[in-house]
Amino acid sequence: MGTSKPKTPQTMKSATAAKKLGILLPAAPAEFQEAPVSRDELNALQADPPSWLADLRREGPHPRQVVAARLRVSISGLARAGITGPLTTAEIENLKAERPDWLEREQAVRTEVRREDLRLKQQRAKS
């Protein structure tokens, strides 16, 4: 048997780390955008977020998956409504307050899709 090589830390692109953190990469500090992120660094960011990360999560701008989740619609629903870019928390809250027709329609669609998914899952469990 040969000697074992020291383990190199597993790293990911900053875009992958940003997605896992639920933030928009272009809004992150340059040092985060430019360097690969190790698994340990990601875990540390999640466990004890620095102020820039806490601010981004609180205020935005948020990536589409976060916008969709906060509005309780699908990403496809956002696209159908013409929302293709990031939104801030204030913009999301304004949409919730205004309750445009498309938002209510897309929330109903998402609720129905989830209901159907649950029905099918229960049906498969019985089989």
C-alpha cells in the first residue's frame, strides 16, 4: 500500500455557494465572487453568517428561487408574470400588499399542483 495523500478540501464555484446560501452572486462582495468556496467555509457561512450575508438575505436583491418562494409561486409563474430579474425584499412586500391578479392566479396554481402531487404520492403509497 502506498502512502495516502493529504486530503484536499472539497471546493465549489462561488455561484454554487451563492445558490446554496440563497443569495444573488452579483450582490455578494467581490472576494466572495472571485474565489472558490470550500465545504467548511460554506458551513461556517451558514452557521454564523457575516453581516453582508445577513443583510443580503434580509434586504436582497434576491434570486428568482427566493423571490418565488417568498411569493408562494413557482419560478415558471414568475416568468409568466414577466418577472425575470431579482427583486428586493421591499419589492416583494409591495407585490404581496398589492395582490395583483397574476399573483393570486399563480398562488392558486401552485397550491393545486402541490395538492395533486400529494394525492399522487398517497396513491403510490397505497399501491
